[in-house]
Amino acid sequence: MSDVRIGQGWDVHRIAPGRPMILGGVVIPSDFGLEGHSDADILSHAITDALLGAAGLGDIGMHFPDTDPRWEGGDSLMFLRHARDLVSANGYQIANVDSTVILERPKLKDHRAAIRGKLAETLGLGVDQVSVKFKTAERLGPVGEGLSAEAQAVVLLSRK
Ligand code: C5P
Ligand code: MG
């Protein structure tokens, strides 16, 4: 296996009233949230898939089937911790994570520090190794119409 490995992840969830909005393990004040079997934390899901992808270990559904009642309403930081441990057990460390949440509203930039801090703590990284960016979809498509939210992530692993 090579000394460095790259991974990519993506996720989408429907927006729904009466649901919490949790991004990177941080509760975002909002009058609507994201629908899903787990806590619907799209950002944690995208980063989990990027980690699993970089290590060649399949995807989040393979490790945490959404038919399994154990994961219902689950804390998605648990998925991240599991992926972090698998990466480490396979002889790699995380060099950095970069990510983007695409959501029309609410504005997320005031929550950036909290999200980066929570993700860094969960992954055992410095805050400088975890980047979180936000974009609207310029009112285009399902994200732009406020029907859904998406997250994308890339990670780089290096051999320990
Ligand atoms: O999508 P747009 O290019 O208009 O986003 C401009 C900036 O607004 C982003 O760089 C980000 O800092 C911020 N933003 C945000 N919350 C969102 C979408 C964008 O804070 N939901
Ligand atoms: Mg998801």
C-alpha cells in the first residue's frame, strides 16, 4: 500500500420539520432539521465515508446498516470514531480533512469553530487539520429550494 491515500465522501438528507439539525455533532439552532434513521448528521456521514474510502474499507452502510435498530436515532460521531479506529488499525493516520456543507439556510458560519472543534476532538486531530466550509445552492435544485442538504468531504491519510 502506498504512503498516502485519498478518500472522498458525500451525503444528502431531506429537510424535515420537527427534526434536529446536527452537523459535525453540533446542534444548530433551526426551526427545521434533517430526516434520517440516525441523527442525520450529513457532515459526519460524508467524513466517515471519506475515511472508509481512503482506507478501501467500503462505505458507511456496510458498517452501520440503516436496517439495524442499534443505529436508530444514533449519534453519528460514533460512526466517525469507528472509521477513525479502522483507519488507525490499518496503519494510517489522518493528515487532514476538508469538507463542505451545502444548505440554503440557516447561516452556518457562526458555528464553524464549534463544528471544527467537535470534529477535531472526535478524530483526535488538531483544529488546523479539519476544515469545514459552507455554501448555499443559490436557490437552485432541491438544496436551493430548501428540500434537502448535502455534505461533501475529502481526507488524506498518511502511513504511520
Ligand atoms: O453560497 P454562497 O457562495 O452565497 O455562500 C457565501 C458564504 O456564506 C459562504 O462562504 C459561507 O461562509 C456562508 N454560508 C453560511 N451558511 C450557509 C451557506 C453559506 O454561513 N448555509
Ligand atoms: Mg447520511
